[in-house]
Amino acid sequence: MNHICDLHTHSVFSDGTLTPSEIAELADAKGLCAVALCDHNTVDGLPCFLNAAKGHNFEPIAGAEFSVDFDGTELHLLALFIAPEHFQKISEMMIDVNIRKEQSNIALCDSLIKAGFKLDYSSMKAKTPNGKINRAHFAAELCRLGYARSITEAFETLLSPESGHYKEPERITVWDMITFIRSINAVPVLAHPFLELSYDELSAFLPKAKQQGLIGMECEYPRFDDDETQKAHSLAKQFGLLPSGGSDFHGANKPDIELGSGTGSLCVPLSWAEALKASAKA
């Protein structure tokens, strides 16, 4: 076993294509020492993941990735090292969030159907164990039906807010979510910051986020170029945040991203996971 981990992955319980058990099998096969399952706005897959990991030689980390609002911008916030006794509390908190997301999904599907796209909402929902879907599922279906050449193209065209089909649901604020994650002794980590914020925006955001209780930030991420990676490390150090990183593995929905290694050069050391874990108890 090497000393490499992956602190950001997704299963079929959100928009990945592998089951939690299959992720556990793959993590073991790749010799990873720790893997975090962080499905979008749900902890439904975590019991299966934790159970499946019992027969393997890696540490399973219970996580989730929450879509939150920062002054009208959607950010993604990871909660790592969630204790099982808090799974139900998270599920209850997400009830209203998931209702608003479902309403947004239905409106998106209706708009696309009216525009001539032959989509079946029920069939998309049936492809996930818990029936919870997001725009990634729409993108995959649009590609399967030949309406888009790639998931990226679907997001940039038909599924963008500018298309007129998609209206973003109301989200919990990033400040309230950081507070909530800390209240259950889990570790809040800002995911892939440069996908949503510029350097200047991030520099303005991080002081308050740190004060609110943000503990870590993803500094190693497959979609970052060398300059973004360097800037992420610099900002994390400047504002006293622990570095984190992960592949954002989605299986076939992101075919160029491998578990543990991303596009090939991702290397997240076990020491980062250990430091994040220790911070939850500090």
C-alpha cells in the first residue's frame, strides 16, 4: 500500500457511475490508504461504503459535498469525517434542499421537452438508488441521446442558466453550512475553489470563511493548472487552512479522471488526511 489518498469521490448515490462497494473495491485494488465518499447533498451511500470497506486495506472517510450559496455564486463545500450518528441529522437538514432541487429539475426537464428534446425524467431518476439527480444526469442523458457531444458541452449550452432552461434552486448559505458542519464535529473543506471563484474573489472570501470555521481547502485538483495549484497552496498557507485534495472521481461520467490519480499527476498524501482528521477533534 502506498501513502496516497483521495479525499473527493462520487458514487451512484449522486452523479457517479460506480456503487459505493465498487469504489471500495477499486480503492483497494489501487493500493490507496484512505478514500472519502462525498456524494452531492446526500449521505445515503455512506453506510454501504463504510460496510464495504471493512474487507479492504484502506480507511473509508464518510463525507458529503454540499452546494451552497455565496452572494449569488454556487460554491461546493465538503464535509469530511462525518460520524455515522450524524447521518440522520444531515438527511433531515437536506429535506427542504432536495425538495427545491427536485422542483428545479422538473422545471428544467419540462423546459427542455417543450423545446423538442425527448427526455424522460422518470427514467433518469431510476438510474440512481435514491432517485436524487442533478444536472450531471441531464448532461449524461443529453449525450446518450445525441443532443450534446460531451457533458462539458451540455453544461455550457443547454444546461447553463443563460440557456433559459435552467433556474438555480435556492441554496443554504456557505456561512450556515460551515457552521452546521462544525456543529457535528466534521471538517469543512472548500472544494475546487478556482472552478467558481477568481483569485481576487477567493482572497476576499477566505478571511471570513476561516473566521466562520472553514478548516481546509482543496489545493490539489485534476482540473487545476500549475498556476492555480500554486496559488491554492499559497492562499491556504496565507489564511491558515489545511490543504486537501481529491480526484472528484465520477466513474464513466468523467472518463478521464481516475480514482486516486486524477488525470495522472494527482498525489494527495496521507498526512493531509491525518491532519484534517485531527482538526475535527481539536
